[in-house]
Amino acid sequence: MSEKETTHFGYQQVDKKEKQQRVAEVFHNVAARYDLMNDLMSAGIHRLWKKITIDSSAIRAGDSVLDVAGGTGDLSKAFSRIVGPTGQVVLSDINDSMLKVGRDRLHDQGVLENLHLAQANAEQLPFADNSFQLVTISFGLRNVTDKDQAIREFHRVLKPGGRLMVLEFSKPVVPGLSKLYDLYSFTALPLMGKLVVGDSDSYRYLAESIRMHPDQATLAQMMSDAGFVQSKWDNMTGGIVALHQGFKAA
């Protein structure tokens, strides 16, 4: 009998089939206070990281955008306003709890006219080839079990000349920053999770998942291997976060 295929769930090795369920449980637990915790954990800086991503997207009125693992809809909300009534934005997430929070939030803000929600696995996107000018995934790729397969799917659904943008935690490049970042991540984050959400384990996993995510150069190579051209990245906040971009050949 062959051994089961395993992958990492934080620092643990688990069956690949088990990881998706365990990640789902994490986000079911944190969905209701996800936005509040993002503000607390990053001191609001995540809003700047996302604004830079949106401003760098170069999308225009009438464009079509897929926001993968879009959660509560920060990027989708902004994209919806940019593409206008002649464009469309699809907010997709594998987790129904996150989608429900996003739907209610966007509905309250009157943002749903050109925005569609789809519960979808990043590894098996239910969209036709060559459908979108832009695909984004913000702080979601590290939770995907088969990242290479997901990146290939992003390439498939992009139109020729379309752009992929991956905003994700990465590896600090400023000397001495890693130690401070580790201290914060493995002490403050679980404590905040316990106090605000009543769940320290989920935030311990999130800290571990960041450490297990590919570094900047590795992710850029993964994008190139999937067919993307002009793959590059820009570090933010000393490399704690990086914005990767690549294009589907025209």
C-alpha cells in the first residue's frame, strides 16, 4: 500500500485531503471577526498593502476581475467601483462562512450590482478559459494545498495579456526584522486571537502558515513555471509582505 500524500498544516504534516478541512475550520472560526482581527494584527497597515495592490492593478471600466480567496471583499469592493456597470467582479472563496460575511458586508454598502459571489476551490476554478483581465489573491495562497495547481488555474482563466497579482506574507529582508516578527507572531497573535475571537489555535496556525509559505524568489519561479511572463515582486514593510505580479502572454 502506498503512503498517503502529505502536506503541511502550519508546522504539522497532515494528509493532503485533511488540510482543506482543517483550513476550513480555521476560517469558519474566525470569519465573524476577521476584519477586526486584520486591523488589530497589522495596526491597520493591511489596508495600505491592499490599496497599493489595487492602485497597481491597472484595471479600467468594463474589465472583468476574479478575486480568489476574497473573503470579506476588501479588494472586490474597490474593483467593483473601478470597473463600473459595464464590468464585472467575481468574489470567490472556498469557505462559505467567509463568503456570507463578505456578502452581508457588501450588500450593506450597496456594492453588489456588478459583483458576483462564487464558492470555489482555487485549485479547480469553475470558470471558462480566458475569462478575466485580472486575477488577484490576497493573503490566501498560503492556505491552498496545491499552490502550483492553483497558479496554473489562475493562468488558465486569465485572458491573453491578463495579469495575476498575489499579495501575501513573505520573508523579511531587513536585518534583525525576522526575530522581532517571530516574537510578535508567536506571542501577540495567539493572545489577540484568544481575547478577541476566543481562539488562539487558529492564529497560531496562521503564524505558522506564513513561515511555511514560499519565499519571494520561489513564488516568482512557481509563477514562471505555470506560464506567467514578466514575473516580479515588490516587498512591503521590509518584506513581511510581498506583491507578486505576472502576465499571461498575449
